[in-house]
Amino acid sequence: MSAARLLLIMPLGAAFAYVSIVSLVFLSQRTLLYPGTSAIHAPERATWGKNAYINTPDGETLHGLYSQGEADRPCVLLFFGNGDRVDSYDFLAHALAARGIGLLAISYRGYPGSTGAPSEAGLLTDGIAAFDWLSARPNSNIVVLGRSLGTGVAVNTAVLRPAAGVVLVSAYLSVLSVAQTRYPFYPVALLIKDPFRSDLKIAKVRQPKLFIHGRLDDSIPLSSGEALYRIAPEPKQMLIEDGSGHNDIWNDSTVGDVIRFVEALEEDDT
């Protein structure tokens, strides 16, 4: 093979390989973003709450676990991370229940126990449906809690519904910005289907807000959470867990921080 022909083939091969990788990323992005959809549902593992089934306005049915809490006490509405499941939050449910506080955790569409397939529009619809379902229950003073991917659902829900407060654990400026950082050589802005632009919505979240982030988080960098915090309106506070990363953010300290925040909201109402 001549040198001239080799010089022609090499860039063409590189271009083909790049386009192939970009195409693969584009086609598989929802599998990467929503890994929890492949989990096997095992409701017998749940050690808290009762099964809840929530109908969405577009015809899906969401499974959740619900612990009502005491009368006239608030209820936390949990939107979990992309690889989580509702029966993994027994530690939070029991800690809240010990203080008389309720908890509803929903399984997004396409996740174990729920119908449909996940997308940004679908998850945002799920968040509103869950809030409306919970607001019809006795403890309708609702604190929205989002974890990781669920922070985008929590922000959107707080914009559109009268949540008493908002807790954002491992929040991102946007899924788009995190993906751009992780895949700098790809045209992410042109390819991404579910950008979850919390940065464009947080200014409308006027409720009290608690941000919690691990300093060692290598999935959603602290800088992303801090950037969202900076543009969020008051009232707000941010707590940084120095020894925590992404998957170990939940501990006695962070659970205690959530409980103190929720109970402080009650004191402000009195």
C-alpha cells in the first residue's frame, strides 16, 4: 500500500471510528442514564411502608412505598438516584418515622414495579403525579427530597407545586453539564435527549433549600452542586460532607441534617 493511500485511509478510519462511537453513545444514552430499570423488583425486601400505586396523567402506573407519619407532621417525598430502588431507603424511613415524619418514595416509570419507559419528560411527570397523590393524604405538608438524578425531578416539582421545602443531595447544575465534563470530545449538547436543566429552573424555587454534597464525589462533582447553589435564591444552605463521595453520602450525619431541616420548617410555620 502506497504512503499516499495510507495517509488517506487513516483519517477516514479515525473519522469512521469516531462517528461509530458517537452513534453508540447516542443510542445507548438512556441505558446509561437510567441503569435502575434493569433491577429485579423484590418487594419482599422492603422493611418499611405500604405499597402505593400512583396513576400518571399520561397513563402510567408508578409503584412506591409510603409511610404516613403522625397527623399534622410533614411528609418527605423522595426522588431517588438513577440506580436506586425504593426498598433501599429503609434507613431513612425508620429515622423519619422515629420523629413522626412520613415518607413517600416512588419508583420512576420503567423502574421496578412501575410501567412505561424512562425519559426526562416522563420522570418530571412522575414527580408531579407523586406530589399530587401525596397532597391528598392527611400529612399534606410536603418536603421534596431529590438525590443525584432525582434532584432534577425535585427542582421541577418545587417549581410547579407548593412544597414546604426542598432537599437536594448530590445535586447537579444539569445532566448536560455533567455529561459535557465526562465526555469532552463528543458533541454532547447536540446528542443528549434528557439534559435535566436544573440551572434554568432553580431561580423559581423560592422555598427553603438544603443542599448536601460529598467533597469526594466523582460522579457529580462538588463544583456542579456548588454552581447550582450559587444561582439558587435565598433561603438556602449548603452542607459539605468532607469524607463522603457519591455512593456513600448517606450516613447518620446526613440523615440528621435532613430531619433538622424538616423540623425547622415546622418551627417557621408556627
